Amino acid sequence: MKLVIIAAGRGSRLSSISEGIPKILIEVYNKTLLEHLIHNCVLVGISDIVIVTGHNSLMIDDYISKKKFRVNIELIYNADWELPNGVSVLASKNSIPKDDDFMISMSDHYYKDDLLLKIKNSELSKTIVNVGSDYKIDMIHDLDDGMKLQIDKESNLVNAMSKDLMNYNAIDCGLFKCKYEFFSFLHKAKENGKYSLSDACNMIINNHCLGGVNIEDSTWLDIDTPDALNYINNNRNLFE
């Protein structure tokens, strides 16, 4: 199973301190986020990673060319990187074997191998996509910016997904397990002028096929702002 890492965006909210460095190369606990992601993959048995790049892609290419990693890394450049993140996932399609399941991760989310393993081991027999779902809403660092989910706890099916939801019980933690069929929904969304992962996921919700995976006590953080970076560096005990 391959992991697709979305690393194409500009990272404008972090730009005041990142000095143009792609978010995937930001350091947390003396390692880049990419190194943390790769370490997680090694621990759970994922040996193939696809990194979709865009803005400042040459910095990522150069960094990887000078390192030796214990996984296979394929770099794909998304020329439409200024569009929302669903386009980056779609750019990885030719790198995913037809009919294989695959995973998606945000490049700027910090988490450990226990979270990755929970999503990796989730069952897709009744769903097309499963999304890591954090019910610990009172512990979300930047709740306003979180992708909110309304999940039926009996079926574990997601009934709604939006940053603007007023009625929600979980937050999307930015980690997905998908059937290859997901690409067809990304295509349909793009044809309709909808370019984000959440746009395609909402189409799947309409088909009652988006599952929520309770991450339970696993921790994660979206490092999208200087405040979030300061928070994780000052609260290592919460994440290690």
C-alpha cells in the first residue's frame, strides 16, 4: 500500500517564519516533518511513498536527493498546485496500481505511527474512503480551522464534512485510507469545478460511503501557523 503525501501548497499561513521553506521540511523536535512521516511508514510497514510537490518543489527534490531513506520515494510535480488539494491527489493516480488501496496524508500534520496504523488497518468493505476522526474536540488546538465531521456513531459513517459545520462531533485529522475508486470521484469533482479533497468526500457522503475511524487516544497537530509550531515545540509531552 502506498502513502500519498500532499506537499504542493504555498503554506502562506506559515510563511512569516518559514522563509519559503516547504512545510514538509519544517523541523519539529530536530527532524523535518518528512522525516517524521517516513519514520512512521517504516514502523507500520509502508515502503512506498508518493510525494506530490508544487510550490518550491526544487527544494524538496534537492533535500531528498541528498538523503538516504528506508522507503521508496516517488516525486510528482503538480503544475496546478495553486488549486485545492484534491488536484494533488489526482496527480498521483498513475503512481497507484489500479484497484489498489492507498493512503493520503497532509504534509504539515505531525502524528506518530500509532495513528497511521489505525487508519492503515481500517476496513474498506463498506466504504470507499475512511478518514481519521478525532472526537477529542476540546483538545483541538485550532478548532476554527479544523475540518469538522458529523459522524453516526452506530454506523461510523460520515454524514457531513465542512469547516463551517455548526453540528459536528469529530475533526478530520488529515489522514485517509482510500479505494482506487476514489480517483473517479476526484475526477467528477474537478469536472464540476470542485477541486478539494472535501469536495470529493462530500460526493462520497451522498453515496453513504465515507467512513470515520475513531483515532481514540492518538495525537496529531496541523502545523499550519506560527502559533501551531510554537505550540507543538512547547508541549512535547502531549505529542511524544
